[in-house]
Amino acid sequence: MPKFEECLQRLEAIVKEMEKGDLPLEQSLKLFEEGVALSSSCRKELEEAEGKIEILTKQNGKLHPEAFGDRSDSD
């Protein structure tokens, strides 16, 4: 499976190629399908990374890891 950065680079290349507007319909559809698959892969990898991000909060003088999205804004 390609890495996130490689997927993004390929997506950018696909967009540039399709923006030219001179591709046959069949080739445009193949590129579109590839782009959708790459986009899905990137989204999944981002969601997994987001789940791994943790912040440290201090409770009773000790540091405790907590999921990034769980922190309240009332601190």
C-alpha cells in the first residue's frame, strides 16, 4: 500500500492531468476511479493517525495521556 505522501502526490498528478481536459472519456474515468481509491486510502490513514494522537494532561500532579479530541475547552 502506498504511503500517505505518495498517495497525495499521485492525487495531485491525477487532478492536473484531468484539468487539462484533453483525455479520452475512458482514460478520464480510469483516473477518476484511481483518484477516488487514493482519496479513500488517505482518509483512512488520516483517521487512524488522528486516533493515535494523544495529549498529556496533568491530574493530581501526574501526567495522563488522553485522546486529542477528548480534551475539553474549559481548561
